[in-house]
Amino acid sequence: MSDDPKITALAKHLGVSEESISNCHGDTYESIDAPGEYLVLDDAEADQAWDEALESYIDDCIFPECKDAILIQYFDRDAWKRDAKFDGRGHSLSSYDGEEHEVQVDGDWIFIYRVN
């Protein structure tokens, strides 16, 4: 078994050997035996990445479309993010299919998101 629970979790999820998994960058991994790249996070990391993704969406997509600076000051970021979270983390973190997968490794849950 790998020393990295993220590699172990992704190998279990994909049904491949741990030796086929490699780290692309940061928390993104791939396998030579399965297509795609996967973001692999623990629960706290997934929550943080989710919040960052929602903040980025607000800054990159919502605010540029709002031409009235006065209206922006009334935008409630926290309320918008709370509403957006009803769709789940996969919707924001898995750009491939919007799915969140979970695998338990040594009693800890690891969450997997396909990103391409």
C-alpha cells in the first residue's frame, strides 16, 4: 500500500494498481491505466477548494456581468454561496462530469473529482 492515502483512494476508485497512479501537480493525479486527471482531496481540502471555486465564479463570472457598481455592494456573497452549495461539491470541483466520489482509506474519507 502507498504511503499516500490519495494514491490509494484513487487506485481503489479506478480499479487500477497504485503503481499506475502519478501526481500531475498539486492534488491532481492521473493513471496510465485509466483516462483523465483527478482532483483528490480530504474533506477539509475539498471544502476549501469548493469555497475558492465559488469565490472565483463570483469574481470572474457574476461581477464582470454587473455593470452597475452600486448594485455590486448589495450582492450577498455568503448567501449566494450558501444557495450554490445545494448542488454539492462535485458540481463546482469536477469540471468533467460534476460528480463527487468518496473512498475510505484507513478510516479517513478521500474525495475524488474528475477534472478532464
